[in-house]
Amino acid sequence: MSFSKTLIVTLISSVVAAASAFAAAPEYRIVARHLIGDTGGYDYLRVDPVARRLYVAHEKRIEVLDADSGKKVGTIGPTVRAHGIALAPETGHGFVTSGIDDLITMFDLKTLASLKTLKSTGSNPDAIEYDPESKRIYIGNHGGGDVTVIDPASGDIVATIKLEGKLEGIGFDGRGQGFIVAEDKSAVHVFDTRSLKPKATWSLAPGEGGTGLGVDVAHHRLFVACGNNKVVVLDSDTGKVIATPACGGDPDGLVFDPKTGRIFSSNVDGTLTIIQQNSPDNYTVLQNVKTPIGCRTITLDEKTGRVVMCAPQYGPKPAPVKGGPKPKAPVLPGTFEAIVVGLK
């Protein structure tokens, strides 16, 4: 009898604990939508947490919004195909990439005026990041398989790091190492940010492809959004695969918030997967937030802990025609918007 009572008490305690944990789990949702308007191609976003500006790569320009109100404050451009935005605040300069004409534009962070345009050392400059430790701008040339390195103060190209593959997300460990995903190789290239030379290439298997990249500097971990619905976690010192938590369909962007230990994977299928880092080696999927279809790129607002994505709205998909191409849902004109997701 005593065993049964003990067992019942234990079971009740376990249920209560599980219910409390579930109740305490964070609930993310769409908290704001900022209409930008014209539809067209779109790519990376960037929040300046201090100046409170949101930069959105939108077809032939960079849209600049007030990060809190969503009010438009300016544009950068024109560009032929806007891709990415990087900010080097101590120099007062920002940089944007344009993929079709292989150009990089330096602009003034206060006025948004273009200051300098230069030709990338590779084709289709895409992802772009600033590394505060080495004080340089790094640009992944998606079509060229190399990294263009820029001095953000002068805007001059200082080096090219020769790699291979269709380069995607870039990140840094703050200790002299840079990382860039090679999507077609299902791999991460490692390079030295001091010598500006390649160091290693690490496989993402069992992950396939690979696009968005986040870095946990404190715990020496990399997070890569892979095409087969996995976020691959690697040791940033050795390249060892640590974990492979699941994410939504067709993941593209990824950010990591070191304050909460949460990974956010933006997925084309209309979900935002939020993964909790319980420890450097243990990860749990917290939530899959429903988002508009096509919200594939993402940025973290470091001040608020919210994430921002963007996409247009789509109309009903037309009925298939025998022998014709697979029908696609039409983009609704004037519906392109920034989508903000945060806690309730």
C-alpha cells in the first residue's frame, strides 16, 4: 500500500511539474506588421539596435524603417539586386551588396547617402557581415566561392579569401575565426580573420545544403539551418556535430539570441521554429510559430529580443492545367511587409 501511495504521489508530482513547465514555456506570436508596399524580390534584413533602424533588402533598394514604429525613414540605392546589409557603427559606415552587377555600396549611417561603390572580387556578392574583433567587413560571393574583405573605415578591399561553393551565412567566434556556409557542399568553411587564409572545411552531415548561420560565442557552438528540416549544431573549435534539432520546411534564415539561448529558424513553409539551448549539447524545440508563407530571411533585434522577417502576401493558387507548368500562387500587389515576432 505504501508503495502505491508513493507511486501515486510521484506520478502526481511529475504531472504537476510537467504542466508547470508547459505553462511557463514562452509563447511567441506576430506582434507587429509594417507595410512596405511594392512587391518584388527581397532578401536580408538588419536591425540597428542603437539607432533603432530596420534595413530591408527589397529588389532595387534597401528600405530603411524606424524599427519601433515601422515608419519609413529613407532608402539606400538604387541597386540592381539588393542582397545584404552590414553595419560598422564605430566608422559611421554601412555596406550593402548587389548581386547581379557584383557591386558593393558604402553608405553613411546617419544620412543614408551613398559614399562609395566598388566591384566585388567575386560574382554575386550576397551575405555580408561585420566582425568587431577583426574590424573588417566580410562578403560571401555566392557565385564565385570566395570572400571579399573590406576595411570599413576606408571602404577599400583589403583581401580575397579563396574558398569553394555557393556561399551563404557568415559568422565569427570573436577569437580570430570566421565561418561561412557552402550550400552546395553541405559544409562550413573556416577561415582565419587575422591571416585572412582558409583553415578548414567541416561537413554538415546529416544536414543537407545549409544557408542561415548563427554563432554562440560563449559556448563555442555553430547553428546552421539545413534544407532537410534540421538545424545542425557544431562545435566551433573542432567541427564535431553535436545535435540536429528539427525545424520547419525549407529553412533559410537563422539567428541566435545569446541572452535567452534561443535559436530562430525562418522557414519558407510559413513557420518560425524556435529552439531552446538547454545546455551547449542539449536542445529542445519550443514552438513553431505560424508566419506568412515566404518569410525566409530573419534578423534579431538585440534590444527587444524580437525577430523580424519579411514577405508579400499571396492569392489563391490557380487550378492546374493538363500539360502545363505547375501553378504558383500569385503575389498580391502592394503587400510586401516586415513581420515582427516576439513574446506575448
